[in-house]
Amino acid sequence: MLLTTNGQNIFPEEIEVILNTLPYVSESIVVQRDNHLVAIIVPDLDAIEHIDSHSLNTLMAENLKRLNEVIPAYEAVANYQLRFEPLEKTPKGSIKRYLYK
């Protein structure tokens, strides 16, 4: 759980579930940096095989816009970061959140 400066509780897993259903997203994690939410996105490498980096950034920006339209305003994700390696996980398969702050 993340706590915003205005006292709102945010459950990043709920945002990630939506984000992971969007096109070209393989997996993601939402973290708080400087009082803003940032999505670290691992793109679906098979789906983006023939997409250049500019187009990929445009697609991810559109995904972020779509995401922010369906979640409450206080949960809005301000930015994203692309990562081209799978997120590190525990033996149980949970993402090691502490590595991405």
C-alpha cells in the first residue's frame, strides 16, 4: 500500500492488474517516486518486435492515458519507465517491489 501526501491509500496491485491488460504490456509495477506514481513497464517483446522506439513510446503514452481514464484521479500514474528485462521475483512469483523504488 502507498500513502499519498493527501492521505489517500493506494493499492498499486489494483492499478497493475488494469495496466497489464493493455496492449503491448507484458508486466508492470507501480511505484511512488517524489510523491508521484510511476509505472515500470516490461513491454511484450513479441508484440513490439517490429515497432520502433518512438512508436513504442507513443503506444505506452496512450496506454497510460487509457489507464488514468478508468482509475480514480488520486491514483493517476504520472509517468512510465520501460524495462526490457523481466521484473525480479521471489520464489513464490511475487515482484520484489523494494528493488524498484
